[in-house]
Amino acid sequence: MKFPFWQYLQQPVFDPHYQTVFSPFKFWQRHTISYLERCWAKEYRQPGRLN
């Protein structure tokens, strides 16, 4: 995985509902955890099966 540079730059800085992360290392950690949580939540479907 590459560092999500564009997502890092596009953080809503003045949004009170979003906690802006200024440290690239901490942003990378949070992004990786979020990515793994999204992968974990996906439903697995076996190839070749319709259901």
C-alpha cells in the first residue's frame, strides 16, 4: 500500500466533526486501520457461486 497522499491533503481542517491528523505517521496508521476494517466488513462470495 502506498501512502494516501491526496487523502492526507484533503482532510477537512476546520470541520468540528472531524479530527484532523497533522502527523503523516498517525494518519497512515488510522488510514490502514480503517482500510482493514472496511475489508473485514465486506461479505465474502465464493467465485463461481451465484449466492
